[in-house]
Amino acid sequence: MTYTYKVGGHIFSVDDECSAFDENLYHSCAPFSVDASSESVKIFAMSIVSGDKFKSFPSDFIGNFDGGSVTFSVYSLQSGGYSFTICEPSGEECCKLVTTSDFSSSEVFLTGNCDLWNLGIKNSMMVMYAFASAGYDTLLMHSSVVMNSGKGYLFLGKSGTGKSTHTRLWLNNIEGSELMNDDNPVVRVVDGTVMVYGSPWSGKTPCYRNVEAPAGAFVMLEQKPFNRISRMKVLESFAAMISSCSSIKWDKRIYDAICSTIGRILETVPLYKLECLPDREAAELSSKTIMR
């Protein structure tokens, strides 16, 4: 079964040869499904195949990376492209992802525990999307996003900082607020306008909305025993953005494209630092500042 999706204005396909999609994965992707015959230009095609088809190729180890719900062991293939071994944090393998050098094509080999396949497939899709779309002024962000008054407001911060908590405070206390995505929205520059989109990837919160809005502001959260907000300077803003999006420093072409997109975003959309408590007053302070 081949599925075709449109996320952030970009088309991609997933060929599930093994019928590995479970109900949760299918449900999260369904709002983004499009007719393959009407959408021909794809940024990538991904195939899901049996693990016994995997063959080891000469490669160079790049490093191990923490992806939150999974870890990645990344290798550069001597023939070109990359190989990712995707494991849950305990070390149990989910799958292997083998990509072309430009991330336009890949295979997901179901090599690990079958109970973890969908975790591996989901993260493989995110890797492919993040790096295949990088050359199209697009970022896959680690952020929680609220929509209000026709704009999207993105809250950034390290895991555990309280991004989801702060967006819930907006939903409960700031009239007109609605959740767009709670973990991995897409940000894209379209004809000079910075747009934010929902995606099939939303962390622990099942918020898979095919919606979009102009970005109103980015807000970097930091836990403090008080509430204070300030506009961040250019270098601080760049550092906050690069740490909040999916990137790969070892691939110069992709990394340069991501840095260029961040620069274009910061030319038009402000980034604030919010030092705050997890309370209503923090939401009121941030909303009054960034929505004015």
C-alpha cells in the first residue's frame, strides 16, 4: 500500500510493503493524505521493507544522537547517502533507515522489535521530511504552537521546560486560542511570509491538524521563579532557533540551507525570551507582549 501525504505544502510518499502501519500511525497521517494522481512533485519517497533485506555497506560512523523518544546511530555510506539505526532509549532497535545523499529516497528496514516498528517508521518519516525539505526554505521545529487571531505563536525550549504547559495556559486563559501542534510543527518561508503548519508528528499529544497560519512570534521559554519577557538579540535568536529545529551539521549543503532559512525567518518574525512560572500570569504576559 502506498500512501501520499502533503505536509507544509510538500508532497511525499510512503510505500508500506509490509503492512506495518498500525492504527495510531495511520490516524496521525490521515489528515494529510492526498490523491497521488493529483500531486506529482514529491520531495521524497520512502519504502518500508522487511528487515531480512538489509545488507551492510561500507560506512563511516558519524555519531550517536538523542532524538527524545529514540536515539540515532548515524553512518555515512562510502557509496553516498546515510544509514540510521533507530533505537528506543533503552537501546532496543526499532529499525534501520538507509537514505540517498539528498534524502530524496530511502528504505526503512524493519530489523528490530516488531512492537517498536511504528516508532521507528514515524521517526524515519520525520528524518526524511526534515532533511529533504531543507532546501525549500523549510524547518521541522521542536515546538508547541498556539493559534490566535489568525496567527501561529511558537513556544521553544529544551524538553521539560514547559512548552506544553504554557500552551495549555493559553488555551485555558487567552480567549480565541487553539492548539495547532504540540511538538513538531513545520515552519516555511513562502513568498517572503513565514508560515507555520500542523504536522503528523505531535509528541504525546494527539494533535494532527492540517492547518496553517502566518507565524506571529517565537518564544524561548526558561523556568524561573518570576515572570519576565524580553526581545532577544540577533545572535541569541539564531542560537535559539538552530537548537530548536532538526539539523545535521555534518552535511554542509543541508546545514547551510537550514541556517539560511533561519536567517530569513528572523528578518521578519520576532523571537522573545520568556522567563516564567507555570501560571496564568505568564500566559497573560506573553500574549499581551507578542500579540500587540
